[in-house]
Amino acid sequence: MRELAEETGLTGFTVGPCVARREFKMELGAQKVFAVEHYFAIEVGDITPDVSGFTALEREIVLGWRWWSAKAVAASAELIFPEKLDLLLRDLDR
């Protein structure tokens, strides 16, 4: 819930199950880190993220966002994480 609020400004939502996890090494600015990401299902309506809680680094490296339908994810040639997100979304929609 903390990450959801910090990174999107969204609060008051019920967090569903963890649907994916990934671990990887990455560079975050000049810093090298080992990241562990957990992906949770959350149902929301038509919302606009509030990024006023972003750190200076997040403001620098986050170039934008958009909401995707499961169909758009499946059809996209973009690099999207977690891998096979379209299948996770399809399974959640059942």
C-alpha cells in the first residue's frame, strides 16, 4: 500500500493477491541495486496518478505512464514487465 501511494498517489484500495515476482540487478541513477519486484492485483476505476510524492530521482527517470487494456498489452511490441503480463491480466479477468 505504501508503494502504491508513493508511486501513484492512490490510497484506500484493496490489494489483491501477488500475481508475479521478479528479481534483477539494475542501475538506478549512478547506483547499482538488486531489485525484487512484487506485482499485485488491484481493481480501480478511471483514475489519474498523482506523482507529487515522487523523489527527485523518480521525477528524473520516470518519463510518463499510461493505462493499458489487457488487449493492448497483448498486442504491444513494447518491453513490458512482468513478462507475460497479458496472460496474467487475462487470468485475473476470469
